[in-house]
Amino acid sequence: MMQRGFGMLVALAVVAGALPAYASGNVRRETTAYRPYIVEVGEPYEISLQALETEATRLSELEDYITDYGYPDFAEVQEVEPQWPWTAREVRIYYLRRNLEADFGHVIVSDAITNLGVEAYIGQIPPEKAQQIETILQARQTPPPPAAPAALAAAPAAPAPDSGKGWLNEALVARIEAAAERASQAADRAVSESDAAVSAADRTESIVNQLEQNAGGQTPRR
């Protein structure tokens, strides 16, 4: 299988030519020590087993590899700087117990061949990459911490202070008291005025009686 892919690449290399690099801005662009001829663009991103199966339908040697060796422990896609006849991405699979990395790329030969995928690299997993994958897988196997206890029902909130409510009550009481005081004073004045009116009437009647007596010597009326 590997010889078949290698032979095909040798045949294609006769007409191979490098494509010009494209502007990347602040996107990561670097090579690795074990594959200095590949320029990685951006960070790799993990894909699920379902997505890996989809990739295998268009990468023939990836499909063969999974059939022969089973599903990997981890799979990801790495964008790369395209070099004819390779396209601009690789699917990379990792088997931790075998310490093996296998990278597959899509090769463009003809529009009629749409699923030609060739093994671009096979070798040991770099130690830092193996550690990264182990950390990811271990985090998934670690049970999540127990859920925090349900929040206690909030105690009924104290009535929000009504701005000015207390002041209004005090003012209302003061107004009532003032009104009562005025009413009391008015009543006192009315009583006083009533007493004065009675006294004035008595005095008037006494004067009238006195005048009548002086005028006619009649007995004063009672």
C-alpha cells in the first residue's frame, strides 16, 4: 500500500512544481523538525470519528489504513501550504499505544478521480504532540466534578425602601395634627364668641328693661 502511494508520487513528481505562497497575515506559518518540507498554516483542529469517516471517503489510502488498523485514538486536520499535486490540507491520525502518526493528503490528478488520497507521512508521534493528545483524552475520561448543590431558595426579600414613604407618613400625621389643632382652636373661639354673645344679649335685655321701667314704671318682664 505504501509502495503504491510512493510510486504514484514519484510519477507525479516529474511534472511537479511549487505553487506560490499566499499572504497569511498573523496566521501561524511554520515547519516542523520532522517534516521541514511542509509549511503548516494555522493551528490543527480535531475532528470526530464521524468526520474522519467522511474524510476517508475521499482519501482512498486513509480508508484502507483505517480498515487495516482500526480507528485511531485521535484525528485532526492541519492546513498546509499547497504544493502540487497536494491540496492545502492533511488529515492526521494518531495511535498512542503504537506511538504512530500517519498523515494523508488529497492528490489532484484528474477531475475524474475525486477520492485519491495518499499517505504523505508515517512515523513516531512527536513527544509534545503525544502529551497534548494524552491530556485531551484524559480530560474527557475524568468524570466532571459533582454539581454544586442547588442554590437555597432565596429568603423573601425585605420590602424595598419606598423613597420618601416614611417622610410622607410623618408629614401626613403632622398635617392631621395641625388640622386638629386648628379645629380645636376654632371651636374654642366659637365657644368664646358664643359666651360673649350670650352675655351681650343679657346685658342688652337688662338695659332695655331698665329703660322701660324708668319710662313707665312698669314691672320688668322676666
